Amino acid sequence: MSPTKSREPGKSPEPVKSPEQWATKIGVILAVAGSAVGLGNFLRFPGQAAQNGGGAFMIPYFIAFLLLGVPICWAEWTIGRHAGARHGYHSAPGVFYAISGKRVWAYLGSIGVLIPLVIYMYYIVIESWCLTYAVQYLTGTIDLGTDPSHYAERSATHFANMTGLSQNGFVYAGNLHPSVFWCTVVFIVNFTLIYFGITKGIESFCKVAMPLMAICALVVLIRVLTLGTPNPELPDRNVINGLGFMWNPKGTATDGVWYAALLNPQTWIAAAGQIFFSLSVGFGIIINYSSYLRRRDDVVLSGLTASSTNQFFEVCLGGLITIPAAFIFLGAAGAVGGTFGLGFNTLPVVFLYMPGGWIFGFLWFFMLFLAAITSSLSMLQPAIAFLEEGFNISRKKSVTLLGLISTAGAIYVMYFSKDLAALDTMDFWVGTMMIYVLATLQVILFAWVLGAEKGRQLAEEGAEMKLPRIFPFIIKYVSPTYLLIMFGAWCVHPDNLPARIKSLSEGGVPLFSVGIILAVLVALLGMTHLALKRWEARGIQEVL
Ligand code: PFF
């Protein structure tokens, strides 16, 4: 049992609102999988795998999946359901407080509201690019000219004009960036769905969007796998070699052995980072979603199913489409690039070469848009839950308040678009670094504060399968050690903290963006302080 606080004599207990709950088991699995499946699966994963050893990347990737991804996922599902179904707490600060009984954990939990909220501010901008491209494919307004030697350059210019990459502000060459309009549309869609709530909004949408996404991705995949050798003059550029380019373990230039990548710590760091980002582990999201379960709803099989669904989308769909397709049409030199380069510069050129390319281009970007929207919805709900349970305000008010805050954030990200400076800074400090911190806190809370053995028993209440016997050992010792080693190695890598700290000393957008993140954090800590007054009066006894 969690610690039980007695109420001060004379204070009447505050009634706990009857919670929203998921309507169906498949609904919650699809919602969690919907949060996990996103741009990370289709754009980030292929780039990471291809740059870090190809097939060899999959070894540290699956090790991180088994030792970090799945165990932490189970821990999140368990503490979320426990705090939500038994004690009526749904936001990370509330959940952490209910599990530990300590105020300090509520303050630490505010990171679980900060992360999704800040990520939302820039993720929504990328989401709007996907919608913009989908619409542009439908209306035939992506014009890369007729000269193949200029396709790549024109594609890059098209992207730069749409996003404002070359200059800050909303206007370029006398026109508003098209993504500004579409970002407004995307905002409205997100907030309308959130307003409808857990079952009518998020669950209903994910039930339709997830299968639709799978269908769109499968259609594009079949197209790519049946391309054969589109240019007979270049027989090496065929489907098999495209798959080989992505998946054959690659040595380095100086050391050709296949396992060379495994000897490089960077491969292990990249694999662990990808697992976190992709599974939405360490974001404060799974604890929020699982807090709307009932007491005896299964968490073990559901957690595993949601994670496996994410892996299917990532490895079997994301991993077989982008890079092989780029290789087939553009060769080895054209099939490399970071997340955005690959997704928004290279792929439009690939679709131009591909027979029927405009329809596949539309399906692809529409699918990315759906993937992004099911993820961005999950970023809003933790803050909504925090506002509602911390301050007892209505859904309408909490949605309005969150709308104002996140709009201000997104406007900031869109305005400082030159070299995507604001987006990149927020992604580094929050989307990459903070998630290590929150994941570590969650592991400590589950395995050490609640207790790994107790956690296992709670997880198995109502579960449809048992946890592996080794789970308590893994979550108590292996996951935190692995996590800390990866985090330490990540921090000291010259491209990470050292480079970023240096860029902060130069001032400008990076420094200002970090200031904004800190301001949001301070505001959330202050709000947690106020919320704690209510929560202490209400106590942590079993309420439901
Ligand atoms: N897991 C999502 C992806 O792979 O794109 C990204 C994501 C979802 C990040 C939810 C953060 C989040 F809160």
C-alpha cells in the first residue's frame, strides 16, 4: 500500500471527481502505440540506423529495447495505473506524490509535464510540415522543375521556403510561409480532439488513425519493394541492393569488419536514444495514459503489445521504406541524411522519379501527419491532467489555458526559424537530455521507492501474462546502471553537452530558448507547490 496521509481534523475531504477511463482495452493500447509511433519511427530511425552501422545498429538497439525500453515501459504503466485507479491522480506530479507520499517527488514530477509541453511546441510545427506536403502533393504544387541535376537543390529550396529556414520571421519573399496557415489548422485539430477527452477524443481518433496509418504505410512499402530496377542503365540500383544498403552491417572506412560499429560508444548511445524517443518512454506520457485504466486492467500484456506495435511500425515499415527507396533512385550518396534532410529534401525527389509518385507522396506525408497527430495529442493530455487536478478547473478552462501557452511556444519556434535554431535547441535540452533524467527518476521511484518486488506484484494484478522472473532484478540494477552509463557517455561526447554549452555562451536564440524552458520549469514548480496544498488536504488514501 502507498503511504496514507490522515486528513487534518475538521477539514472536510475534497471529493475526488470520478475519473475518465478508457472505453476499451484495444483503445488504450492504440492510444499508447499512437503516442509512440510518430516521426521518430519513419524519419529518425532510418537515419540513425543507416548512420550507425546499418544492420549492426540493430544489436545495441534490441538490447536497449529489452533492458531499457520494455522494463521502463512496464514501470510507467504500473505506477500510472496504481496512482490513477486507486488514488485518483493523473499528472506526473500527482502520480509521483501518490506513489512516494513525499512532496519532493511531486516537484520532481513537474518534469513530466514540462517535457511533453515543450516538445509539443516544436513537434506541432513539424506536424504542420507533414500536412503542408500532403496537401501540396494533392494539389500538385511541389514543383522541382524538369532538370534532374537540379532536383535536389530545388527540393531543398522548397523546404527552406516552407519552413523559413533561411531567415527568421513568418514572411518570406512577401508571402506568409505556407506552414503558418497549416500549423493553425493542426492546432485546431489537436485542441478539438483534446477537448473531447480521453474516450471521445483521443481513443476514438487513435482507433481510426492507427489502422489508416498502417494501410498508407503498407501501400507505400509495397510500391517500394516492387520497384525492381527502375533504371536499366544502372543495374546496381535495385530493391535488393537498397535493402542491403540499409541493413547490411557496415564497417568503417578504416576498419571494414562488420562489428566495427559495435565498438563505437556512439552507436550504443544512438540506439538507446532512439529507443527512448520512439517508445515515448521517459516523457511522462505513459504514466498519464495508464492512469485512466481501471484497477484490474491488464498492464503487462498491454504494455508489451503497445511497444511491439511501435517496433513493427519502426523496423518493418520505417526501416524498409525511406532509405531503400532513396538508394534505388539516388544511389548511396543520395540515401544518407539526417531526419529532416531525408524526409523533406530527399524523399520528394524520390517520389518524382517513382512511377505514380504524387499519389505515393501524398499517402506518405498524410501518414506522417497522422503519426504525428496521435503523438502530439499525447503531449497535451499530461498538462491538461495537471491543470485539472491541481487547480480543479474545468476542461474548457484548462484547454484554453494550455492552448494559449502552447500557441505562444509554437509562435516562438516558428518565428526563430533560421536554421531551425529554436526547434533544435528545445529538442536537444528537453527532447533528448531531459528524457534521460525523467526516465532515471521513474526507475528510482518504481524500483527503489515503491520497491521492485512490490512493483512486480502491482503490475501483475489483473495481468494477462506474468512478468519475466528476472524483471525486478533488471529494473532495480540493470536498467539504472545502463541508463546512467549511456547518459554519462552521451553528456561527455563533444557533440553534445560541451558543444551546446559553448553555443549558449554565444547568446542568441539558443540561450533565449533555454531561458524559456527554465521559465516554464519554474512556473510548473510554482504550480506544483500550489497544487500540493490541495493534494495534501485530499490525502493519498484509496479513494476510488
Ligand atoms: N514517440 C514519438 C515518435 O517516435 O515520433 C515522439 C514523441 C511522442 C515524443 C510523444 C514525445 C512525446 F511526448
